[in-house]
Amino acid sequence: MADGVKEASLSIRSADLLFTPIPERIARLRDLAYNLWWSWHPEAQDLYRHIDADLWEEDHHNPVDFLRDVRQRKLEAAAADPAYLAKYDQVMAAFDRYMAAEDTWYRRTFGNGNGNDVMIAYFSAEFGLHESLPIYSGGLGVLAGDHVKEASDLGLPFVAVGFIYPQGYFRQRLDPSGWQEAIYSKLNFADIAATQALTADGREVVVEVDLPGRAIYAKVYRIQVGRVSLFLMDTDIHPNSPQDRELSARLYGGDQEMRIAQEIVLGIGGVRALRQLGIHPNVWHMNEGHSAFLVLELVREQVAQGMPFDEAWREVRAQSVFTTHTPVPAGNDAFPLHLIEKYFGSFWTQLGLTREQFFAIALQHQQWGPTFAMTVLALKGSHVHNGVSKLHGHVARGMWHWLYPGTAQDEVPITSITNGIHSSTWLAPAMRRLYDAALGPDWEADLDNVARWEKVRDIPDDQLWETRQALKRDLVMLARERVRQRHLRLGSPPQVWPVLDEKILTIGFARRFATYKRATLLFREPERLKALLNRSDRPVQIIFAGKAHPADDPGKQFIQQVYQMSQQPGFLGRILFVEEYDMALARALVQGVDVWLNTPRRPYEASGTSGQKAGLNGVVNVSILDGWWPEAYNGKNGWAIGEEREYSNQDEQDWHDSQHLYRILEQEVIPTYYDRGPDGIPHRWLAIAKESIATIAPVFSTRRMVKEYVTRLYLPVAEIQA
């Protein structure tokens, strides 16, 4: 636990009156609810589910909300049940061992060296930790959440900083035509696992940041993620103006003025929050460019102590790490210089710089004029920089080559660390039981041991097949319920509700609906697709899910196209769009489908991780060779669409990729799935699934990923200062 951070239990106690009275014997259900450790330990979730399974679902798997709503008699019944108490004691003992553990990977590996003097601060605009905390929009946030969980598992000296977003990210509804509508609702902080962040002497943490003509204040909350503290800021407090109170209301909302103000609060306010908490990092990790203003605040601190700007810049740069996730130039935040002058006109004088010198720090010329670019600021203000896959590293070196004149493109100092997933978060409990038997009960401690994962080939085919079919049944039930709820809301008659078939080949496509991800690639030849889906001896169904950014009308048009296609004869019941994509639906999909389809326009997928989650669960990937897949694909663990090449013409690229995808499905994927032995089991298919597990699970995990960040980025940066 970071120095100066007061135990969250102090704030928990102040909320006790809002809980249903909990019998003393199981009173620590409160403590467990306020540490997201439960979110990646199914046995901990079962403690709540066992008390009232229906309420657990109704409260969206949120134990804090659950403990406010549950009937006391149900708690008393659990406290009197010997079997429940045995499980409770077992879970609480595991939780206590985890929290008190000193024999962590980090301490074993680096505890006697410079690792003792390290504190890492990780800044991100979003964190995807669990569906009960809707403060994430997609892959960037989910990756950040997985990074934080793994930092906890490995025992890193690590804190994280972001926004709490009182209105969160939007809930998705489709109107009768399939057009996405964004629904926002106020997040009740009393119903989530957030407590007020307190200083060592018990004061609330409120930071002050200057904006044009005024100061803005942000209250800081704390969420405990295992052993890691996540600090989240909220501007919806007095004495802020109504406009400023809305600043942190929504993730990725508003115009450029709101965006720059948000990023000022994130970067500058985030540094000030840690200072108030008595936390003094010597490694500052910017996850994407949104938080890059932290570099300027750190430099300002040094200049205020009398250090010349150039020396302060070098010192701060030596402490900083930057991860870029965006292979599309338009996806990198860049602000017009008049906005920078408006918001930083008094700041550059504190650095001892002129207006022109300040602009030059992050100057990037765009088609519409000169800008102050956040990625440029982050690259110039950090010592080490990385992309999130080998291919993305190559793309990033090309994108930012102009920043390094006289340097060959291959020598541009942007390395790569390929993204991974937090396996315990995404693994189905039923698959975990198979792995316990095949790999040994301690396999999670040895997660990145490639040799150990070879043992998955020994899992009996009948057991793997039975487990995979059960997971598909669970998915079908969830999808049917979501579709039922939508049609009830719209007043549709039951006979028009599409019904999935749990016995047929099921393809999943779920992700953010950005146009480059090409959700409609399969729709280029509707009659060919219709024949592919409806062959009587080899039927296929496709489940789509995902949100488009509220301002992305082309992305919303893709959703509408998918929905409208799903309502046409020949596709009704064979194509389904499930609304309100969240982490719960994501888990069900990556665990329950047979095939995970990924069709980005290469090379615009920086990494992608959904296919890694699917592969961990024995789902077979069919993917464009983009992002992480070129590193994973070996010809035996799934299928590759297209070639490792780029096209100058997007229509030509889309045509070639769609033709290859049709051929793969028609000639390879579908026949292999339906090639059954006398026992009715598709043994060839399961061999591919086992190869997928064995090659993906140990390599494309946050266990490997975060270890790489430690050894290749964090510790080298810390050693510069030693």
C-alpha cells in the first residue's frame, strides 16, 4: 500500500448505515465488496450469488449495491448455513493471504535491488475493471483495467490515476430502425466500490487546477483493486460552476474546449492529487496521450524549486514512460494553438518560456494549421515509448519518423510491448476447472510458462467439447434475454423475436463499431452469405455486439446495417445484434462462441485483445493479420484472413479480404466444425482449439506484458535516477 494512503475501511464504515444489517459472522462481505479482488475471483462472487442469485443479476454483479438491496433474512440464512460458512471462510482466508503476501513476483525478483526504491504512477483516461463501474468505453480502458489487476497480482509498487465520470459511458439502445441511441444516467457513488481518498491525517483530497479566468476543483475517490489503489477525480462538486461540474461527467464527451480542460485536470490535477496523498512516484506512465500534460506539471514543480527549464525537462523526461495505442493520425489529440494560448497563457511564464518556445514543445502541423499535439508532447517528454504490438511499433515508427530527423525509420526510438489480457478476469470458471485438472491447481502462479500449457493437449476431447457446449448454452440464454428485453421495450410481438440455436456453429463479432473494424465485411455478397448461413447440414449463426462513439455517425450506420440485415428473410435468426455491450456480455461472448471473427482494415488495429480472450477459452480465431494476430498465428491455431500486406486502395483491400473470408468459412472453418467422429465430437476442431489455448494463453497475457513493462521500461527508467 502506498505511503500516506489511509485504509479504505475508514470510509466504508461511514457508509455502513446504508447497508442491510449483516450478521457478524459474515460481516466481512462488506470489506470484500470494496476491493475489486472479487471481480477476478469467481469463488468470491459466488458468496453473493449464493445469498440471492436473482438479485445478484439484477444488481449487475455489484456487491456494494447488492448489500444495500438484499433482504436481511437471506443474509441470516447464509450465516446459519454451515456449507456457506465453509466457503466464506475459505474465500476470506484466500483474500487475506493475497493482501498480506510478501512473496510476490516483484519482491522475489527485484526486492533486494533498485526495485525497493520504485513507485510507478499509471495515468489513463479510462479504466475497464467491471461492468458495475461504467467508466470505460472500449479496448483502451479494458486494457488499463487489466494492467492494474496484473500490477496487483505481481506485487508492483503501483498506483493509477483517472476520472470517475459520474455519468459514465452511455448505455446503448437501438430504436426500431436499428439506430443507436445513447442513454446517460447518473452514477450513484454510494452504490459502487469507491471511497473518498484521504490524506494521512484524514482530510479529503481535493485538487485545484487553473483554467482561463477561474480555478476548477476535483474531488478524489479511491477504488481498491487488489493491492493497487486507483485514484479517480470528479469535478462535480461545489464551488465549481455548472459548466465545470460537467467537465468530468462523461467519458469522451463535449467539444475541444471540454477535451482540453479534461486533459488538463487529468494530467496536472492527477499529479497534484498524488502529491496531496503523499505518494511520490519516480516512474510516470502515460497510457495514451490524454494525460501528457502531467509532463508540464512535473517540469513546473522543478522550475518552481529554482531549476532551469532545460534541466527540469531532462529530469522529468528521464522519469516518464509513454504508450501509444493509435495507428491512425486523426486519433491522436491535437489542439489548435489559440486554445493552448487560452488555457496555458499564464502557465508558460511559470516555466520561464516564451509563447513560441512553449508551442514548440509539441508543435505539429496539420492540414488545417499548426497544433499542439498530445502524442508529440508525450513522445518528447518521455524517456521510453512503446506501441502495443510488433506491427503497431513498426507503424508508429513510420508515423512519428518526422520527429527524429536524421534517424532511419527503423531506428526511431519507439519499441513495442504486445498487449495481453488479465486471464483470471476473462477465463470461464468451467474452463478454469479443466485447466486445474490438466495443468495442476497452481497453474495461475505459473501462467506465462509456455511448456506447462502443452498439457492442455491432454484434456479429453469429450470434456472440452462438453464444456464448450455448456458455455455456448449460457451465451445463448443471455443473448435471448437481452433480445427479449429490447422487444418488450419496443412492444414487438413474440413471434418476431429471433431465437438462437445453441447446437450450431456460432461466430462472434463484438467490439467498438469504428468503421475501420469493418463489421459489415461479410455483407458484401448477401446471397453468398445467406447460403453460407442456411445450409441445412451445416448451419451457422453470427452474434454481433458493440457500441459506436456517440459522435461517430458512420459507426452508427454500421450498427444499423447489421441490425437491418438481421431482420431480412434468410437472416432472421441467423444474424443477431445484441445491444448494450458491456464487460458482462463481452465475457459471455469470448467464452461462449465457437469462432471469434476480427476484420480490421490492416494496419489500423494497434493490437486488439478480444481474440486473446477468446483463445484463452478455447474459441478459434478467424482474423485479419493485424495487431497481435501476426505474432500468434502459426497455421494451426486458427485462420488468417488475407495477407501481411497493405493496399493503396481501400475498396480493393475490402474486396480481397471479403473474398478470402468467404472462402475460409465455406471451405475450411465450417467443414472442420461439422466434421464429427462416430461419437459426435469434432476432433479436428478441438485439436485447433487446443493449439489455440496452448499458444495464446501463456504468451498473450498481462502476466507476460506487465513483466515486460517492468523489465524493459519501468526499472530502466528508475535506474536512471538511482
